[in-house]
Amino acid sequence: MDESFRRAIRKMTGASIVRFGSRPNRASMIANLSQVMNATWSIALFEHLDANDNDPSATMAGPETISFSSSAWKLWESEFPHLIDEFTSKFEEFHFKWNQRFSTDEIHRQLLQSQWIAQDTQGWYFSSKSTKQEIKNLYFSTIHLMVGDAEKLLVMMSSRASHLQERLSNFWYKEGATDAISKVLPCLEASLRSQETEMISSLRASLAEVALKRFYAGFSTGSKTRYYPTSMSCARNVGRQWDLNGAYENPFLAYTDDFCDYAAGLTLLICRWYQEKWSLYLRGFSRGQLDLFGQNSHSFNTNP
């Protein structure tokens, strides 16, 4: 995981990545996994395990590598790197585009035109009372379009990865699933697809939630009105909580950097997750691994 993504997670969510404090409990993880498996595919998985247990001699014949498809592996090797490179480039363009949209001159024009900054006898000031609804209105008139564009890219990448997943599955099922034992991995993968879809949908929905929450954090409620000598200097201080160190020309650029790093990191993380998932499945397993517990033991017994 890139450091820019780690930093963006801290900025956008206010929390660092959670790490396991100790070694995870394997039995507990498997139990939790079994609860999210699709019932139909779970039954099929059970039947394949039983079929193998009823005819253990069948596992002695066949190729050394079980559930391996050379065509699927070649497709995986060629397509996923291209997909990652493509969306890395798309997010670089996305970042550049929104940095221009929130340049100081442009954000000054937007805030002035929409009367978010105003002038009285004491000078220029941010006209919002910083209520939750007013800040939300400002969000929808500025940042909302950027978040929508990021969601489209995430959905586009997920759709492309899902389509590639279907192509991999077709090759894998045809070439790698030829008997009961070789169908175990394909059944396991298929049984988790629905949960996988829910996870991706949840991550997509969280993008807007995280963006809005971070936007709220840029404004403090109940603070005294600050006055500035010019409208430009006032615009440069709207949302100043996003850039307390003053590293950016205006706070919206600070927000844009953090959000773009977060959205790009999340999207590419999902893509790499698909890549690593299929790297694991498509390798299959060795026929020698069926006898890890001794020559006379049948580790696939599913009977209680």
C-alpha cells in the first residue's frame, strides 16, 4: 500500500489503518467465512468433498497440479497489470483536472459568485453561519461533483475487473475443474461472490460518506467571524482546517489532494485485491498436498 494512500486514510477518516494486534484465530476466521458463503454453492462444495471422500483412489491419478488452468493464468498475467496501469493514469488525469478546478482564482470566483464570501464595513468574511446544512450546501456546490467523478471511476474499474473475473472463471472451469477434487476451489470461489459484491458496493457508498465527513471537519462551529482585507485572502481561508500548516495556496487544494489520493488508493486497492485473489485461486494446489496428514488419512472427510 502506497504511503500517499496511508496518509490520505488518516486525513480523510481521522484514523490509521487497523492492524492485527495478535495472530488471528484461524478457527474463528473460518467460522465467520462459512457464514457468508452462498448456500447453493456451499452444498455443491460439500458434495464435491464427499465425492472425493467416497472415492479417495481418484485423487491418485491426474496431473500434479489440481485446479490449474494455463489459459486462465496467461489471461491473468496479461490483463491485470494493464488494468492497474490504465486506472493509475485515469486518476492522475482526474487529480490534475480537479486541481485546476479548485485553483485559487477559480475557487475565489465560485465563492464570490455564490455569495459564500461577503463584505461589510469591517472587511471580507465567510458568510456562512457554519451550520451543518449550510456546510452541506457548500459541499454540494463545490466538492460534490469531484466525488461523483471518483465514484464513476471506481464503478468503472469494478465493472472491468468483474468482467475480467468472468473470463477467468470460464477458462478455469473448463480447464481446471475436471473431477470432484478439482472442483473444490471453483466452488469455494463462487460461494463467496455475493459477499464480494456487497463489499465492493459498500466501499463505493463509503466514498461519499467519507468525503462529506471530511468536508465538515474543515469548518468550526461557534467561532468568531474572521475578517480579511480582500476577497481573495478571504477565499484562501475558507476551509482552513484542511490545511492548518498553510502548505497549499488554498484549503480546497489540500482537500483535493487528500481526496484524490484516497479515491485512487481505494480504487486501485480493489483492483489489486482482485488480482491477488485470482493469483491465489489460479495457482491451484499440488496433488501432494492432499496427503499432508499421513498416507492413511483422508483430510477431506465432511461427516460429523
